[in-house]
Amino acid sequence: MFERMHIGERKDSQLGRRRARAWGQWLFVALAIAVFVLLGLAASPRKSASFDEQYHLGSGYAYLRTGDFRLATTHPPLLALISAAGLLGMHDIVLPLDHPSWAEGKRFEFSDVFLWESNDQSVEMIQAGRRPLILLGAVLILVAFIWARQLLGTGAAWLAVVLMALEPNLGGNARIIATDFGLTVFLFLAMWRLWRWLAAPSTGNAVLMGLCAGAAMTAKYTGLIFWPVAVLAILIFPLGDEELFWRKRLTGLLIAAMTALGALWAVYRFDTGWIMAGPLAAPIPAPFYWRELADTFSGILRPPPEQFVFLLGQAAATGCWLYFVVALLYKTPVGLLILSAVGIAAMLLQRRWRELCVLWLMPLTFLMLGSTGILTIGFRHFLPAMPFLILLAGNSIHLVRPHSRHAPADTVALGLLTLWFVVSSLRIYPHQEAYFNELAGPWTNWSRILVDSNIDWGQDLPTLRTRMEELGIDRVNLAYFSKAVPEKYGVNYTPLPSFLRFIDGYEPNAYNPYTPEPGWYAISATSLRLGLLTASKVDLYAYFRDLTPDARAGYSLYLYNVTYPLAMEVTRTVVTGAPVANLSAAELGVKESTRVQAKWRTSDAAAVHSPGTTWAPPQNFVAVNANFAGIFLLDGYTQPAQAWEPGGSAHLDLVWRRGGIDMPMPAPTHGRPLSAFVQLIQDETGAVVAQFDGWDVALRGLEAGDIVEQKVELNLPDALSTGKYSLWAGLYSPQSGVRLSVENASGPADSVQLMSMAVP
């Protein structure tokens, strides 16, 4: 009796220990998930909107609110919908359905208006849209633990969870509203369910596999890669019963495919339409998906002829087959690379390569796709392979021989590699999207290896603002590789030629790439190496390439303080019409040991005279001497030669002199920095009967004392009544609509009177 009690107590004790271990494992997984999510949520506010985030958020929110998927043009809508769900708790979000871009289905234009123009809470909307994607990371880690424990054992699962929670590429992309991380999660889920179905063929497992595959397909068009990988896995994976192969596996694959199509159709609200197949037309489910799929892949296969890419110091118009190999080598923590290699070796020694094909097939497939040279613009396109490499790294634990005399050394080596991985991953936080490992050398070398989304996707505007405050920089000249609006993040800047908002305009047109004017410059890593990504503009910022940055904002924006020796000769030239950067150094007059100060105007409607040049006021010149906030002085004007008659026009020249104060630019992406106005006002009623508005000279390049002669034409109305009139002039900011103040005899005003006249 006592012996039976003792045995029972032992069994209870063993059961208790097993339960304690189980609880410990799940607590560890919960901790890893919490670390991943909290790191993502904490880092997100410190990152500005990356290149494509506004497009996904705008199209997803429009679909969520209207049920119309017309904007899901270059990517399927699932992840955009998931991100947009994060905005449901926000109030007063304006969806500009009355804008022409909605009716025309122009995704890029609509999302720009939606995020940056129609709503004042743009930054908060981006943060809210990122949270659901960060939470997808919890699903990834949880499934990684379950799958690794089932496939590789508990020790491998623990190691995989640590690697998954801290891997910098996964962490960095999880907080970006894009398709790469979501595709990574859903492809991983689909492969997990594929393995379960291969190990235990059943209708239920086939349906679950199909649902996950359908999610991958509607996350990104490259989610279709699951199907060829699944077929290969079916052919490689060990057979349980050869006679049942065709009946169970092919039938199950068909069930999974039909389930996936059903899931895809549901995402497109069970829409049905006609599609042309040669001379015939046939009704199909979700025709929008298939049309956009064809358009997207045809665009990928026929990229823009001048679209340059960058690898290992070389810019080229075509991708290199080594791109993803190089990216994997430099963008993956060295500890993870070694652990993955050891895990693969363990797999081969265990002779489990067929059973573990569900782990190595996906990385191999992505490397093979990368060797085609297509989409060689970022390691993020290889991201779906990373969880599989992590599980293979978890398999490295099987090379630790517990009963061997080498066991302590094996365990120490494994622990040191894991510690190296952890330290290397955390050292760059919160800038994981720009992670490079120790093989890449110091950060100044990273942009010589890879650019674009590997290091610079426009994410560091908040850090730029902070660095400017620390260094006492009031304004920077900004070359920015993204679509976000820098002023929304508190950055005071003058735009340099770069993307979307900065390609054209007075100030970008005035940039001199050979001898930039003195001042602070913030040049993005991608702009530094690729300019505007075209052959004619790839060297737009070559001047800065051999300079050591004076500071950096994150790892994507390099800060340079451009100065010149006081004794250096300066020549001044005026460029008309074409951007200054379109001229060669010889055409601009650049010589050794000489700096060219370029000034730019739209046409000869304005003239620019620098101090020291021969210029004298004309005979009919009337002095005014009005000081507009120290930014410009109105020296005077030339009196119109003709009489003021109804239906006629009056011509005069305004003579402005550049002051020493910079013009405020509260919104450089919305309008020119300065404009002059001239108004003819009827004294009796105060009505404006004729006016002029314009400015034809870039502020960039103008120096204190420069004179700008501005031609003004006033078209008088046919019904110009008799009476007394006054002519007034002033300056204002088109970006804010605020007029510059000027001191009159009666005190501060927003314009100055030029002359009075009477119409008989």
C-alpha cells in the first residue's frame, strides 16, 4: 500500500514538473512576443513615413470605408486593410472622395491628398496604421515556437524564439505599412500548414493550408510563390504510403487551392467580372486581382529604362544576380548566418534534408529569384525567407552532443553565437531597418554597399529634427528619398532635387551640384549614391561622396557643413530656364580653386544683378526704400510710361534688394517660398480693380545685396470708372499665405504705397 502511494506521489511530482516546464515555455514565448511588440511600438514614433506607407494606408482606408478596392492597383488589399483597421479608433479622419484622383482611380495621388493634405493628424495616422502589423509579429513568433517544437524539438524552439524576436530585419519591417512583413507572416503560416498536411494528410489540414496560402496571395502578388514551393515539397517530402500519394496529396492540394481562391475572392468582396482570354471573354471571380497581377508582373519584367540600382559601389541600369547574396551576407547578423549554416549541417548529418525541405526550399527559391536581377532594390524582398533561416538556425542545437566530452565547448560556442546575435541586433535599435552586420564595417561604409530600402527609405525625419536642434542648425538643404512631408515632422528645410515633391520647382532648379553654396546639407544615402536614379542625374550629389559627414540622422541622412576658404575666388552666373544641374561644369564656368555662385530665374522677365556689377537705376526710377522684414528691400520702381486707361495695361519694374534675413518656409512642399503682389485699389471703395502676382527668381543662390528687377504688367478692366486710385506692392509666402510686414510712416503694414493716380 505504501509502495503504491510512493509510486503515485512520484507520478504526481513528474506531472507537476512537466506542467511547470510547459508553463515556463509559454511564459518565455509570451516574454519574447512582448519584447518584439514593445520594441516595435516604442520605435515607431521615432520613424517618419517610409516610401510606400502612404499608398498602402490610403488605399486600405478607402477600401475599409467604401468597400471599393479600385486603389489596390500595384498590390492586393489585405495588408492595407489590416493597417487601415488601426485607424478605426481615430476620429475626424477625412476621406477625400470628392478629389478627382478618386474617380480616376489614381492611387498615388489620392493617398498623398488623403494623408498629407486632407488630415492634420498625418503622423498619428501613420503610427496607428503600423500597430496591427506589429501585432502580426506576435503571430509569427507564436507559430515559430509551435512549429519548431513539433519539427525540431524544444531546445530548437527556444533558440528560434530568441532569434525571431530580435532579428533586426524582421523588427524593422514589422513597423512599416507595407506588404513585405505581412507576406512573411502569411507565407510562414502557409508553409507550416503545408508541413502539417504532408505529415498528416486530411481535409482539415488542406483547408487550413489553403486559407493561409490565400492570405499570402492577397498580401502580395509574390505570395503565389507558395504554390511552386508546395509542389516541390510534395515531391521531396518522404512518403508515408506511396500508393496513397496521388489520391491524398493531389486531392488535398486541389482542396487547398480551391480554398485559397475562395479566400482571395472573399477579400475582393466576391466580385465577379469578365476577362479576355484571346478572342474569348469569360466570367471569373476577382477579375481586378488577375488584371492587376498581370500588369504588375509585366511592369516588373519591363522596368523603366533609366531606373538605376546600386550594389557594392556601382550604379547600374540593370540588377545584378549577386544582389541578394550580398544583401544576405551584409544585412543578416553574423551570429544568425553561422547558426543557420550549422543548422543546415546538422540537417544533413541527421539525413533529414527531405523532411526539412519545408524549411530550406523557401530561402533557396528566393535566392534563385534574386539571381534573375529583378527587384534588386532591397533586402526586404528576401524577408519572407528569414523565418525559415531562423528555424534552420534553431536546428543547430542538435550539433551539441550532450553526452560527449565536447559538450561543454559546444554549449559555450552556441551560447556565444546567440549572445553575439543579441548584442549585434540590439546595438542599432531603434534603427533596425538600416541594419548592417560587422562585415560591412563602420556606418560610413554602409551606403557604399547597398542603398534604397536597405538603409534609406525616408524613415529618419524625426531624428533629423533632433539632430538639428542639438547642433543648432536652423535650416538644412534637404535631399530626401521618400514621399513624406518633412515639415509635418518639424523639419525646417530648403528642398534639393529629390523625390515626388522636390523634383521640380524654383529652389531645386537652382541647386549647383559642382560647388554647392555654403550651408548645412542633409543628403539621404540613396540620393548620395544614385541621385535621382537616372543616368543623367545619378551623380547629382557626387560632390558629397568623398566627404566625411559631420553628423548623421539615424543611418539614412548624412549631414554636411559646406564651407569654403575666405580667399577662394567666387564667380557669379545667372542661369535661365533649365535647372542648373542640367548644365555641365564647363557650361557653368566651374574651374579649379574657383567657386561658382549660381542664381536661377525662370525667364528674362526678371533680371539679377550681384553687388559689384554695373547697374544703375533708370531715369524714370522712383525710390521707395521699404524694408520687408529684412528679407527684401523694395528700393523703388519705374513709373509706367503710358496713361492708365480702361481696357489697357500698365507696365512697371519693381527693384528689390536681397536682405540678410532668410525667408521663412513653413511648407516647402506646398508652393514657392516667395511671391510679390501689386494691386491697383480704388480709394473710395477699397476694391482691388487690377492685380499682379508672381516671382521669377529662386531664393537659393541669392546673396545679401543682390538686386532683382521684376517686370510687372497690370491689365486694367474695361469698366474702369473715373476716380482716384492707389498702387500698392508687397511680398508674401505662398506656402502660408502670410504677407511680410513693412514699416510705413503710420507704423507696421503688409504693403507699401507706390503711387496715386486719377482716372478722368
